[in-house]
Amino acid sequence: MLINLSDVTKGFLDKKPLFLDLNVKIKRGEFLFLTGISGAGKSTLFKLLLGTEIPDKGEIIVNGRLVNAMNPKEMSLHRRKIGVIFQDYKLLQQKTAAENIGIPLQIKGISPQKIENRIRSLAEKMEIEHLLNQRIQSLSGGEQQLVAIARASIHSPLMILADEPTANLDQKMATKILEMLLALNDSGMTIIIATHDINFIKSHSSRILLIKNSVITEVS
């Protein structure tokens, strides 16, 4: 089991708890969708898995480690094993696609030549070689999302958390994004996609987790 949330409760200030005694298990290598209305807690769940938010109660175990008991060094190493695709991309606009993609490898201390080789290899697989030398500010939303996927996967993480990866994209690009994420899943990565896009969810037969009334349930 890659992820095990046990009796997790999380709230903010005096508001109703966002999660109440939450219990969720996600297997290594799964491809699944996480859905729910706006404000239900999809992004907060990702933050709990990353350790940028800590539960009020309960245990969050990822890859056999208790996330909410990690010290700063352990937390840093934990986050390096997770790739994140943000809804607003969070790419460095003044840098090229290649420079953005290589950031996770720079953090790991990989040599520049190895970084360049890894970027070229991944770009060929994703068919985005033509984007590498372009600055992010010159790319379309779909192209930026492809770069964001490449950045999230370049360091071969255990899992990728994708937050609304098809928001504001047309159907053709949404289909391409799904194909990219499925290919990463085939390589062994666990993929968790938070989305409101019902058509996107229906486009692939996968496990669906619904956040509603402070709990998560599996739906068909």
C-alpha cells in the first residue's frame, strides 16, 4: 500500500472540519480520480500527502513513512519522491521549457550533462522537443501543461498529484494530457488526478474517489 490515511481529521479555524475521521487506502501503481465540489478538500488532501498541511488528528502514511511525524530533512526527502502538476502550472515564465523541466534534477544535485540528456530523452517520448528552447511565456496553456507534466515526472517520482490538469483546455489537448498521464502510470508511477471534469473522468475506466460531507467514498 502506497498511501494509508487513518482516522484523519482536518479543519480550519472555527469552520466545519474539511475531513472527519477519514480513512483512505491507495495502492502502489494505481491511476485514480479524486472529485468533489469546489472547496470540498481536493487540494487540501494533496497538501496533506505532501506534508505542507498537518492533520488535526490521525495518521498519514506514505511509502511506509508517517508523514505527520517527519522532521524537516525527512520531509524534504519525502517531497522529492512526489511530482506535482499545479492547476496554474507554476512554471518560471522567463525561463525556457527545458530549464523548467530540469529543476527537480537540479535540486537532487544531478550534473548538467545528465540533466540535459534526461530532458532530451523525456521530451522525445512526450513529443515536445520543439518546445524545449522556448520561453514559457510564449507557450499556449496546453503546451505549458505538457511542460508541467514533464517537470513533475523527470525525476521518476513514486507518485504524481495532478490538480485539475485539463482546466481551460480543449478536448483534443485534454485527451493528450490523459494519454501522457496514462503512459507515466504504465511506467509504474501512481497517478492521482483531482478534477471537476466529468468528461475527463468518463474518458478512462479508473477508480473514482468522491469527497463529500467531510468523507471520501468510492463511486462508480
